[in-house]
Amino acid sequence: MSDEFALFDRVRVVTDRFVDDGAPSGSIGYVIERYEDGALEVEVSDPLTGETVAQFVAASEDLERAEIG
């Protein structure tokens, strides 16, 4: 299992693989589940309303850590 990202880490999508899911490259989300095979479930929310706009399973190479600030 990848230790690169922890549960609830803030991440940025670095690929356009998830455009059809509502999360183009540059979208900010949070890791909400880590799977034994290293896959990560990510949730992206609208920054104004907090409503979930995308939820998908990604590989660690699809993401980068997004620092707050």
C-alpha cells in the first residue's frame, strides 16, 4: 500500500482522466479512503457550497499533495 497519501490529505488532481467525473486537472479534493492495492478514493467539493461535485478512485500518480495556504 502506498504511504504517499494519508486519509484526509488534501490533494490536487494532475491528470485529465477524471474530467467526465467532474474533476479536471487542477481540482482540489481530499482522500476519503485508501485501498490495500494502493488506490485512493478522492472527493472533490464545490468550494462555495461544499456540495460534492466528484468522487472517484485514483492512483497516487494521478494526484499531488495540495498544501493549504
